[in-house]
Amino acid sequence: MRDASTEFGGRSRFWGSLLKTIEVDDEVAADLEQRFAALNAELLGADPKLNVIKTTLRAISAVIANGAAGNVDVRAIPVNLWEVISKAEVVVQGQAQDPWLPIEKHGHGVQSLAVIFLFRAFVENALSASLHEETEPVLTLEEPEAHLHPQACRSLWEAVKALPGQKLITTHSPFFVQNVPFNDIVVLRRAPGGPRAAVIPRTASAQVPYNSALADEIANNPESLAWDHAKGMLVCSKTLTEEQYRALLRCYTATDRQPHHAALRALREAGRTFIADEEISKLESWAKRIRGEIFFASKWLLCEGQADYAILGAVAEKLGCPLDAHGIAVIDYQNNGSAGAFAALARALEYPWSMICDGDEGGNDHIGQLRNHNFTDAEIADRVTQLPAGVDLERLILASALRPCLLAAIRELDARVADTDQAILTYAAAHKEVVAVRVGAQIRLTAHRDHIPAQFRRIFVRIGACE
């Protein structure tokens, strides 16, 4: 749909169909055609050579009509109204001082946008009259952001959202995705059995029989439970509390209860992956800051702040798994959201993830956020690396074979800093981010793979980036 010269041609499925909907009163049409003919004659009379050419070309009629009387004319402009309409073209002016140019003379990005809006005009004008009231058009777009600069990519979503009907869009642009509501995002991945899609779950359902006890539980919990009469299924839209779960189990006490209880257990497990609307709203705001690129990664690594971010990139290179080459997105959640929210999002969209945090109250709070998002202690133990009690990033590096990198980084900034643990830690704490950037550079220049602390190595192993 990006070939504007084709899509805006008279025979195109959209532009041609739109032109054919134009209706002109017969009297108005006759008057216009008469004026077109007069204008054509005036144009031919403007240069005597045109009449000489026309006289010469009249010999054509003698051949065509086998000697019968005939005539030949030259039409510099069409005199038939439909011919004029069918040759209509869209012209675009960039800025006030720019010339008006046909759409096909503009860049590919402008052409793509023009065709998108042509679809809207087609649906609203040419198609609407032939549709039933309940009919909804479907538009598929492949990478509509192509050839657009980042600002235009970001604003494109609003234009696409305004298009009528259902939209199915594929994109490789983090600038486009960063403004798309999370609930509208589908992440597609290759899988052994074929492409696999992941979305943020909104509901979960269980195939259980309807009875009066279940009806009472649904009535008592209308904000989270409902019965789908068409499918004969219990539908859950919020994470079940332990009390709600136990009450549902008590709805089935007969000897055949086992399969029903199994279905309810599966319902409870599925509900653990729900993300509340207010949490999604916050995540959408945070994602705009990090350009939406996390959705194009294959693995997520959660860390506390920008200092961790700067150092982990260098560590990844020493471990033989450079971040971009291995599709790893490092998310410094303190600056962009919360550990629990990003972990919950990773779980819902099926991203392998791991997390590293300090061995202090802040780290404990971050792990508590995971529990608040329905992560079990076993899942936390499998995914999270918390540094030993009282140890933060700088202390971990100071106590490891990377200590020379930390000292060299600090002395680049202030050569007077003494080679003592206290002096190094004091300076690093006061200049955390700028020191971290230089530590990362020192690791790349001088460190060996064996110098990397086990805690750093572990977080990459957990996402399958290295062994």
C-alpha cells in the first residue's frame, strides 16, 4: 500500500472507487463539458501550428472510414467530465513557501501516510453506504512507520487509531510502539511449533458446571467473576484471593469434584498473571521514557539504577553475550517504574527475565514488590540475585577482581583519591553514575572474563545468555 502512484490512480481499489462515487447533476455536467470544449478550442487557437497539425492528422479518418467523410480533433484537455475526474490527483505542499507537488513526488514516508488516510476516506465515503450497520472494516498495515523520522513515528499511532474498523499492524519501530496501549500489543515469536503470540491477559476462564452455589459466588464478586452463558464457562477478570478461591472450591463437593477443582486451580494460576489497569497505565508512562524498545528484545534484565545499567553492558561483553547482539534489554526499574511491574509484564508477555538488587532495605522492598505481583518464593529464588546483606554494586566490585577497574575509573576523575576501601567507596557514592560509566569502560579495556563476579554471571545465565 505504499505505492502512491498506483493507489492514487484512477483504477485503484480506493482512489478509483472514491472518484466513482462523485455525482454531478446532469445540467451541471453538460454545462461543464461545454466549457471544457470551449477552453480546448481556445487553447488550440492560441498557436496556429496546432490547427496545421490537426489538418494533417485528418488523413487518419480516410483510412479508418474507408474513404467515408470523417473528422479528427486534438484535445489538449479532456472535454468529458468523467475523464477530467478520473485524472484528478492529490497534491501536497510541505510548507507555505514550498511548491505544490503530486503525492508520488514526495518521499516514501509521506506516500505511506497518504495511502493510510486514503483508506479512511474510502471507508467513510465510498464504503459506508454499502455496509450493514454492524459491519466493521479490517485494515492490515505492514510497518506503516517505514521512512518516517522518529517524531512522525510517535505521532503515527494517533492517526492509525482514528482509522475506522479493526487494525492489524506489524511494526519494528520502538518509536511507534511506545505510544500504543499495552493491551493492544501482541508480541510474536518463533517457536518450534510455529509462530507464538503473547498478550497481556485480561480474563481467564474455567469449564465448570453452573449451579446455585456458583451463582451466589458470582453475585458476591461481580467485579471479578462472571458467567459466560454462550460458552458455559466461569470467567475471571481479577486475581483471586485465597478466600475467593476456597469459596469456589466449596461450590463443588460431590464425588465428581476433582476435575472441577483442577479447572479452578488452573483458573487461579492464570489469574496470577493479571496486571491491574492502574499498573498498566503507569507502565505505559514509563515505557514512553525508554522508547518502547524493550518489546523488541528477547530477554529482560532488571536492575536498580543507571549505574547498574552502565556496568552490566560491559560485563555482558566480557561474558561473551553483548546486549544488543543477544537481544537483551536492561531495564533500570527505579528510574522507569517498579521491579514488580516490569517482572509482571515480562511474565505476561513471556519474556525470559532475571533481576539483580542490592542487599539492603531497598533491595528487600523490590523483592517485596515481586511478591505483591503474585510471584512465589520459588519463582523469586529462580529469577532474582540479591547481593549479600549490606553489599551494593560498588562494594561487590571493590571486593572482587574488578577492584582495579573501580580505582582506575575514580582516578580518571580525581587522581588524589587514596587506594583505600573507604576512600574509594566514599567517592563512588558521591559520583555514582559518572563513576559507573568509567568503570564500564575500564572493564572493557582491562578486565578478563574470569574477573567477573559470580553474581553478575548468574543473572545472565538465568536468561540463557551465557553458561
